[in-house]
Amino acid sequence: NNVNRVFTNLFTSSMISRFKIPKELYPILKNRNKLLSQLNEKDIESVRMGIQSMRGKRDELPQITVAIIAYNEEKNLFAALQSIAHQKVKFPVEVIVVDNNSSDNTALLAQKCGAKVVKENNQGMAFARQRALIEAAGEYYACCDADTIYPSNWLSSIIHPLATNQKVSVTYSLHSLIDENENYSFGFYAYQYAKLAFVYLQSIKRGQLNCGGASMAYRIQQARDIGGYNTQLKRGADGFIALKLSTAGSVSMVADRKALIYTSNRRTLNDGTLWNAFFIRLKYGMRHLFSFLTTQKIPSS
């Protein structure tokens, strides 16, 4: 019994540490779920200075464009921008926030933080991401979500394979969930391990299915050459552009913990309980299991 208990404790500790939020992000976590009026002016100024410092000289083109799309994300956006402002990169970086018809202070907050703010009147993620791609001035495009926090080495980690290997056309990284209910139960971590196994299964032949707007990167010109995002898609636009970009090179997972992002579990909460979320994804996985082990055909249009 003692031996079993030791192994159980070691397994549990290992599982939790895999997804545990690092201490460096704790100060940023404190700024989640805050309206613009609730934020500290010194924190806002610090983010603005960080984003300006990353941008470098205005007369030089940025090498990387970081794009965040946002629809009524006033409560989440500052923490995301704060984490972006702390990125450790050697290249000049521009930060674009696409305001997709927000009715709150999303656009004003982004402006105060020093981001370039553009408006997209057509509602939807694909339209917003396409707007960012049109506006981007960099060589590389890194996608972000407004409800996500990024460790300081995230950007350099997902750009590195693109900058050093022409045979790679798309990169993406893994993610850990932030529990909005702040329970962080054993089941919460077990769910993430099950989901991680599913991600690795898909990466064998269909890595594009793991590509989401919260953390993926590619070369801007290659994306423009294939026509950018399919704005007719209500879901799956990120995976679709990754699939089309795979004609130019491989879709590469960046599994390094330095690239692990931390994102809200609000989509999981929409499914009800963790069990509901787990079974929804399990049924989907079982239904498509064999297709995951085959190469997906690229549509001609």
C-alpha cells in the first residue's frame, strides 16, 4: 500500500507539474478579469513601453507581427498584452489588435497599451485574422488569442523553426488551461493529459488539426500567396490555412515547455462538467480515429 501510495503521489505530482502555471506569470494572472478602469496606470504604461521597445525603430520594418483578434475582450486583453510585452526576442516586433466590432473598451485598452489597432467590421474569427494578415508588416506572423497568457520565451520558440529551416511552413505549440473556477482539481489535470494524448495522435499525420489561433506561426508571404484565410469558414479557419501552407513545408509542433501557453477553460465550461467535455472529445476522436492516421487531402479551392 505504501509503495502504491508513493507511485500515485509521484504520478500526480508529475501530471500537475506538466500543466502548472509558472510563477513568472503570477503577476500577470492578477490582471485578468479587470476592466480598463480597474487597471493600474503604471502597469498600463509598463506594457506600452514594453511593446514600444519590442517594435524598435519606426523607420525599420518589423520582422515579426504578433496578431491578436478581439471581440469584447476588455477583461482579458490586458493580461495577454502584458505577457506579450515581456517576450524575449532579438527581432523587431509589431503588435496588432484587430477589434472585431467590440462594444466595450477593447480598442481603447489596446491603444493605451501601445498596440496597433485595426477595425474589422465583418464579424467572425476568419475575417479578423485575415484583416491582421493584410495589415501585417513583418516576415513572420504569430497568432494570439485575447484570453491567453504567454511565457516570456513563447514567441522566440515558435518562430525559431521557421527562421532556421525553410522546410517548415507552420509551427504551433501546446497549451495548458487556466481554471476560471480556480478549483484546479485532479480531474482538471487528468482531462488535460487525455487531451494532450489526442493532440500527439493528430500530430502524426494531421498536425494542422492542432493549429489554433492561440499559438501558431508562419511566413506572411507564403500565407498571402495561398490567399490567406478562408473567410467563409465559421470554424476551423486556422487549421485550414495550416493545411494549405503544408504544400510549402511541414507543420511542426513546438513541444518545448518554453512555448507552452496558458489559456482560459471557458470553452470547456460551456460543455458543462469536465466529464461532458471529455466525452464530447472522446466521441469525436473515436469517430475520426482512423482518419487521423492518414494524410489529409488539400482542397483545390
